[in-house]
Amino acid sequence: MTSKNRRTVQLYEITYIGTGPEPEVRTVEAGEVAAVIAYAGEHGVQVLVRPCRGPVGEPGTGKEGAS
């Protein structure tokens, strides 16, 4: 039996390059990628966009596993 409430969402890992000693990494849904790129262009920030592979949790800062 499958759940109708389940939704598959393509997630992307965004790495902000040159924002500090370690690059900031975030995970966003596909619909947010264009806004991230537009923001980066307006503020002169370079970003690396990669699709996430495998199971991932909720979109966020990408730092959930860090302690």
C-alpha cells in the first residue's frame, strides 16, 4: 500500500563560494534554485549547484549532521 501524502521532491545542494574560511552549504528544493542563483548574481556571490543523491531529510542549512 502506498501513501498519497508522500511527495517526492528533488533537492539541490547549494555551496556559496568565497563567503568565509569554509563555504556555506544549504539544501533547497528544485523550485528555489532560480531564486538562489538570482540572489547570488545580485550580490556578486558565486554558487555551486548540485543535485542531491539518495535519501535526504528536510531542506535546511545542510549542517544537520555537524556537531
